[in-house]
Amino acid sequence: TLLSKEMAKTHKLEGTVKGVLTLVHDEKDEIEFSEAKHRFEKIIKTLIHNQLGKNKCLELFIIEGDCKEVNELMIACRKSGKTEYLKLITTN
């Protein structure tokens, strides 16, 4: 699946990671992601939240931090089982 491929890519990252993490989830599951947002606020430089039509949320995380923390953020988002789309685009 797309999520599995994306997670495999993050395991190959090294050092400091800068980029954008895109997350799509159902609006009713917002609480599932709230804890991760607060837990990783050290590496989340900017967060943009947008409603996508009915009942969908798009979250754009501008991130900069150690590759391990970025990987942990992605695992936390995926672990909920509520993630519909998760994609990391790095600048390095």
C-alpha cells in the first residue's frame, strides 16, 4: 500500500530532515491525531489544517528535525489506523 511504501522510505532517511508531511483523515478522527501534533511540536515548524469537502481533513506539516523523530511522527499518525493518506516530501 501507499502507506507501507512511504514508511519504508522514511527508514532510509539520515540526519536532519526538512520537508512537508501531508496527512488526510476523516474529520471525526481529528482527536486521534491531536496527541501526535502536540508530542512532536518540536519538529513541526508550521501546521496547516484545511477541510476537504465533507468530513475530510488535510493537514500539512512543515517539519524540520532528526530523522528518528520524523519517523516517529509518521508512525504515530499511521498507528491510529485512521490515516487515509500520508506522504513525506523532503528537501534534502
